Amino acid sequence: MTDPISLSSEWLVESVGAVFVAAGLSPKAATTVAESLVEADLRGTPSHGVLLVPMYIERLRKGSVSRHESAEVVLDAGAIAVLDARHALGQLTGDQAMDLAVEKARTYGLGVVTVRHAFHFGGAYRYARTAATSGCIGIAAANTRPLMPAPGGAAAVVGNNPIAVGVPTGDGEPILLDMALSEAALGKVRLAAQEGRPIPPTWATDREGTPTTDPAKALAGLLLPAAGHKGYGLALVVDVLSGVLSGGSFGNAVRGLYADTATPNDCAHFFLALDVAAFGERADFEDRVSTLAGQITGSAKAPGTERLLLPGQLEAERQTAARRTGVPLDASVLRALRETAASVGIALGDPC
């Protein structure tokens, strides 16, 4: 791993966007995807950041990701809807789905939208935050290819299926829980392999099911669920909510992001928006949430603990700081971005 380079977020969004325009997206769609990826790096989650650009572009080139910029509405019935993403980039259809869920919540008190034939949508927090900043409790979830065993099993049967929950606070940043249901996201293992550093032994096993610190062996083995049987159980439920409920792929029908980039990922997504104003005054809800948050952050600290944080607080602070100081990007990721740009016929300017 090399020391990260600090890059202007504006330069990085413009550069990543230019790559996607050259690959056939409209400027608006390209900017949406670029902003999502760069924001992940800003928030300190590089596994969902610019690192993904080469894989996205390869899939666009091979046709497993389409150049559609919206999903098709398959079912629209009151508070619910089902969309067919048609294998478009997930940030585009994810934004569409959560916007629709929020719109329905305004009318019905809640909105639920499932998406089938989808592709990786980046950080799940993006969609939960959209709902929360609109005055709704938001939930966003997705299934992935099986990566984790059932307790006592020796084969992958459930994905590390991410889920995010956003809660409006009235104080700016919402409370944002965003987690994969493995001990660590697969992208973090891939990043460790790319940077040549070991992983903790609690993250994954090798092919034989033995915990390993070697990311290369982990990529050929199994991820371990967070909190054992609890993480496994939640991952199964997310697969039901996203894949089974949408009429899309679930279980081993979902394909890996890197396994065969010519084959559609074919994951599924789940979005829920719950309008807090349907239960009473929004301001009253936000006051109550702020009281609860204050009880937590103001509670007694263990020795050596500087402060207590709410879910998503640290990432939001990182994002604010990085917008001033620059996006921290590993040199290998910048090099891969330049190579990908060249592959679609453009050259990136000097970073700033």
C-alpha cells in the first residue's frame, strides 16, 4: 500500500464522469455515477469508490451492464412498485427507486419499491440518506452472490447483502446505519489484495474454511458473517426482501461482480420510505430523535474513549474534511483510472 494522494473532489468527479461519457452514458448519468463513487472515497469507504471504475467500464464494454439510464416500471400499485433495472448502472436505478418510494410515502405514509435485474448500486447509505433528508425513515438493501456459509456449513449460501437505514434528525446529517452482513465487505478484501496488505483473521476463510489473513486466499474462499448466526440470518432476510420479493434473482442465481464480467450481475434491490409525518408532527419526531441521540453521545465513556458517535457520524465528518483537504486516493487506484480512461479513448488531465 502506498501513501494516498489527495485529489480535488471536483477534478475527480469530472474525470470519472468523462470516462463514463466516453463509454456511452449521457453527461447527467455519468455525473450521477461519478459523484456516487467519489463520495464513497470522501467518506472513507474506498471499497465502494473510484476503485470500481475499471470493473464498471469493462462490464459496459462487454454488455453485462446496459447503457439504459432508468428502470422500467413493471408494477405500480398504491404504496408499492416493482422496477426492472434492465441491468443498468445501479446508482441510476437506485436513485429512481428511492425517489419513487419517497413520493409514495408522501401519499400513503410509506412507499416500498423493489428492483430486479439490477447491478451494483454503490454505497447503500446513499439511498437511505435520500429518504432521511426528505423526512422519511429510509431503508435500502441489496443481495449479492453467495459469499458466506450457514452456521456449520462449508459452502457459500448467502451474500454479504448490504443494508442501510437512514433516520431524519432535523440537525443536518441524519443517523445513517450502513453495513454489509459479512464481518467485512468483499470490496475491502479486494482492496487489501490490490494494496498488498493482510486482512484480519475474522474476515474470511480459505477454500477449506480455515480463517486466513491472506486476501488472495480469502477471495478464493468464504467471507464470514458478522456476529455469526445473526449476520447469516439477516443476510437471508435481505435476500428475501430484495431478490425473492422483486421476482428477480436470489441465492446462487446472483452472479459475482468480478467472476465473469460478460455475465450480468443480476442482483436485486429493496427500498422503503416511511414518512414520519404520517405518525405525527415531523418536528416532534426529530426532537425525540435528538433527545435519544443526546442520551447516547452524552453517556459515560470507557477509559481512553474520546467521544461516542452515532451511526454515520464519522463518515459524514470525513466527507466534510476531505472536501477541504482533498480526496485520499491510493496511487494504484489513480493509475487504474488513467488506464481505464485510455481504454475508452480519452486522456485525463493533471490532478489538482
